[in-house]
Amino acid sequence: MVSSSTTISASYSSKRSRSPEPAAQKKITLKVKTQQDGGEDVYKIGKNAHLKKLMDAYCVKRNIERKTIRFIYNGKELKPRNTPAQLNMEEDDLIDIVTDQGGG
């Protein structure tokens, strides 16, 4: 039986390749936690993929507009073009969601 959280990916490599998975295709699991309800979502993303993919997937899943929230990692706001590799993210690292407050 296959678990629903299992990610299956196919890769094509030559017979000369000795590593099972090239570094460019390595994936890590990141957790996204909301401050309001404490809900936590889990995403698997490539180490060199732009975090925009994760941000967009989160917004679609939660049915919210991207510009109404901020993604925070280690106290700093994430930019869509950041990658997990650039930020030295590791397996099961936590990204916090902060809702922008309107007003003034």
C-alpha cells in the first residue's frame, strides 16, 4: 500500500552515473505553519527550485491571495526567487506565515 505523502519521481541518467540522484534534483521536505490557527502544511521541493512554487501552491491550497501574506524563515521574509539551497534549508525546516494587517 502506498502512503498518500509518498512522492514518486522519475529521472533518466546514463549508465555511467554513480550517484542515485544528482544534487540538482535532490528534494527536501519543508513545513509551512500559519500563526492564526497553527495549521501546518508539508511540501516537497527541489533544493534548487524557486520558492515561488511553494508559495503559489500554498496560496492555491488555502484559497488566499499571495500579496496578503508573508513567508518568514529564520526571522527574514522569503523572496519568490530564493531557493532552499541558497538559504541552507534542511529537511523539515519550518516556514512561518504572517498575515499582513490592513489599516494605517
